[in-house]
Amino acid sequence: MKKYSLLMLVAMFLFAGNLRAQEQVILLEDDFSAYTVGNKLASESNAAGNDWWTTWSNKPGTAEDGIIAEYEGNKCAYLESGNDQVLRLAGSQSGVYDLEFDILVPNGKSGYFNILHKFAGANSKWAMQAYLHITSDGGNTDYYNPGHGTVHAGSNGTADVACVFDQWMHFRLHVDTDADQAQYFYSVEGGEETLVCSWQWSLDSFGDGVVDRVLDAMNFFPPMAESAYYLDNFKCTRIGGETAAELVFNPEAINEEVEADDMTTVKINIENEGTSIGDYSAYVDYGVGQGGSNQEIISYAIDPVTDPSGLSWTAEEPVKFEVASLFPATSYGNSVMGTYITGAAYAFFEWQDASGNQSPALEAGTDVIFRIYGQGNNGNPGEVLAEQVLPQNLISWNNYTLVEFAEPVALTGFDVYVAVEMTAAVGGTTMSLDGSGQAVQGFGDLYRQNGGAFRSITENAGTNYGNWCLFMLCEGAPVVGGYASLNKTAGSLPIGGSDEVTVTLSTIGLTVGQTYEAAVKFITNDPAQPVVNIPLTLTVKGESIAENVVETYNVYPNPTTGAVTVEGENIDYIAVYNSVGQLVNVVKNANNTVDMSAYENGVYFFNIVDNAGQSALQRVVVAK
């Protein structure tokens, strides 16, 4: 082992011993001594049978790949501007780990590294970010600051590290995924190890939200033109044995007979009998329809867009970001449940300044990427279900640009995100919103950078800009959905803990004598059962009793000629459907007021959803 003082070794031994008197298994160790000086790092590693090193674009041997160098007689890696090195790790969301490595920054240079909850290029999820001789404001402004290093770990600007030049700095990152905690330790050659900061491991690097607990990769990157550093002695150690969640669900099936126009509830109990935190996301899966060629556009924006708003980044460098709209199952359940998402569209607008000069919106040479995300944990998107790359030259400016997905996505009951990733040119305006309507905050106006949690642009900016000019195209034969709802769609269980999910079954609008089949679907981190399906059967009995189950809400005036107010407690949002079950609007505002003045005379239905995710249906008549 190179570059460690005896004092430091003793301190490390005592800490590990005090933490857990358990076995320690080295999962990965690389001191670069087996590689050839002058060759590319990832290429050398792969040739030696080690696939843990790669680059950000997964292209070993390219300009992103650092080189093997020699410093004071020791082989090590050398990274400079243009290199973007990635180290793949265990990809585990259970267990306790130490990540250790040495970095030497030459005088006048700087550096950076991070830990990733998920490594997927621009769609990665950042767990922490550490700068060396650089101060970062957490936005788009980083500046060279000798002797200082900003750390973003569970918050913006969590700590500052007193960096040195021309000396080996030792870093130890302790990650306990089972306790959902992490620590950053730092020392210089011959000095004592100090704790820089501690943070909740599952948060993204800026603390915007709980993202993930996975330890997937590290990224070593010289972020500035003058950045360069040496890297040596990387080691990943698992402390203690392997751990895992073990979830037990009860009941194993739901079979209910409910009178017409009535409701009932069933509780699903979940126990964690494992040795790590148990995570789950849940939704009601109604399956897909057979045949059919119906087409429906689902969007929060009004088409045609008559009053678009444009937002631009104030940055000195091009900015890559992603905008998205979230469509909860309760918002589309009565219109396109069981169909397929075949395409998505976004309206790109060209903007001019006050003098009439046109500025480029997108950075030259960059593509636009449309994505469909499934439901994830903690209000974050899950896996990418569909992706389509669109070159800039195929964009229809000042109009909607539609892309078709190679593999349609079955829309069976999960919360779905429709997103577009793009790179804004310096001074360019690329964020197009439908400024003619009130934003459905937290649903129709989401954005993010660096793969973190999606945030509301309205909430973050403090100004209402409307909803993204973004929609999804659904095709197929709809199925009956929405008759089952969950009081919660995600959760985490500590070791030995339990949780409960309430399923509310409603027969309002269902056919007497008919049996409806679905399943409550759980996506878990239990390696033995990553997907759990609890079959659900609902039989409608008897005759309609015409009971009003929404008396807790006062909806007035009804009939209406314009604005409708919904009075009640803990209202999250209101989904508006026309008489044939098509979603026409989703409203989320402080007054719970729905403007119906632009709609034609007829019958509409308000699906009123509370903060617990439970919904109630109210009939509203427009009569002008």
C-alpha cells in the first residue's frame, strides 16, 4: 500500500473496528501498477480483464479516456481537461462500503469527482459531488479557488475541503445503504483523517429529493480548462456480509363483491424480514385493451399554443437539462387506460430579442432526446420505457415536433413521465411553456439538471409560466380503469419494519353483474421478488343505489357558465373529463377553482384527488 502514514492506518483500523467487528471483503482494488505508462486507462483495464473502468460516453480509448502516468516512481492515472473517467461499482442498494483513493493536484490545477446513484450518461443520478481547488455555487458558476473545495452531499454547498497542491490527498467515502447514511473523510499525507460531512445517502447531491440508495459508479472529471490531477490506489471494500430486503405481502389476492355505486377498502400489509431497507413502488395494473385504433392526445398545454412563454439559462456555458410532464394514473384512468404510448411531441419556438435579433436556442451539434419514464420511488421517475433521439435538423420550429417510439409503451396504470432532454446554447431560449394557462404545478412544469429529482419550474422560479408545450400520443383500445386506487404508491421499510397500503374499490359507473379484473403491482428491491402481483377481482352486485359518495366536497355553481369552485379539505388536484371519458384538463391551484368557460355545453366529470391519493367523482354540467 502506497502513500499512507502509520497514524492514518491505525485510525482507519480503529474506525472500522468500532463500526462493525465484521469481515471486510475487497470488491475492487486498482493501483495501476499492472498497466503500461502512456496507454489509455480504460483500454488498459479492459485488456487486463477488468471491466470496471470506462468513460462517460462508454468509449474507452477515446479522448475521454485518461492515461497511465508515472509520478515519483509510482504508476497512477493522470486526468486532464477533456477526460471523463467512470469507475463502475457494485451497483448495490444494500450493504456497507468504503471507497478509498488518493488524488494529487499539481500547483495551479484543479479537480473534481462524484458518486453516482445511477450511471447512465446524461440521465445519471448524482449522489454527491466534490470539487478540489474549485468553489461551486451549485448552479452554473464554478470558479478556481486555490485551497478550497466545495462539497455537495445531500445539500447545496454542504462543506468546504481545505485542499493542498503537490501532495497526495487521501479520500474515504463511507456508504451505509442499510442505514441510509454516508460520510466523507479526508486527510493529507502524514496527517490525521478528519470527517468532512455526513448526509442522507438516498438524497441527490443537492438535497432536492430522495432519489435512490444504489451505489452504482464514481466519476473522475477535470471540470475546467486548467484542471488536471493524478489518481491512485482505488479500493472498494464491503464491510460485513451481504444484506438484502425480504418483503412479505398479505393478502396474496383480493376478491371483493361490492354493491353498485358503493365503495369498500382492502388493506395490504407489508413486512420487511430482511437485513436491509425495503423499498417499493405500487400501482394498479389494468392490463391493455385488444385491438382498436383510437387516438388521444394527453397534455396539460392548450393546443394551439397562442401565448407561449420562453425561458433561458443565464450561463456562460451550454446547459443540458430535461423538462417533463407527470401524468398520474388518476389523471388518465378514464380516457386512455390500456392503450399504448406511441409518440410524444414538444413545441420548439424561435425567439428574438428586443432588437429583433434571432439567437440560437439549442447548442449546435446537439440532439434532442424524447423519453417515457415509468413510475419510480419517492416521487421520482423510474426506468426509461422508451427513448427516441431526434437530430436538430429534424425539429419543426414554432410548431409541435412529433416523434414516434420504436417500441410503444403499454399504459396500464402507472404514473408516467413524458420528458425531453436538450442542450441550451449560451443565451438561447429553449424552455417553451403554454403561458395562456395556470401551471399544474408539480405535474405539468417539471425540469431537472444532472439527473437529480424533478422540480417545479413555477415553484422554483416563483413565477407562473404555464405548462410545458409537451404531450403524449396514445393509441389503441381503452379498458375500464380507475375503479381501484391506492392511498400510497411508494414506501420504504426499515429492517424489521412494516407498512400498509389501502386499496379503495369503487363501483360508481361500473356495470351491475360485471366482474372486473386487475392486479396491484409492487416493484421492490427484494432480490428474490423484484415484482409482486396481487390479483384483484371486483364484482358489482345488485342495483344502483345512487348514493352520493362525494358529499365531503361542495362543488358550485352547478350547473355553471364559467368558474367552478370545489370546497373540501386536502385537495391535491382535480382531473376534468368530458362525457365520453376523455381527459380535458388537470387543475391544481390554491383556490381549487376550475374555469369551464371555454368548454362547450354538456356533462363533465371532476375526479377530485386528495393528498393521500384517494379520489371522488363529481358530475358537473356546463349550461351557458
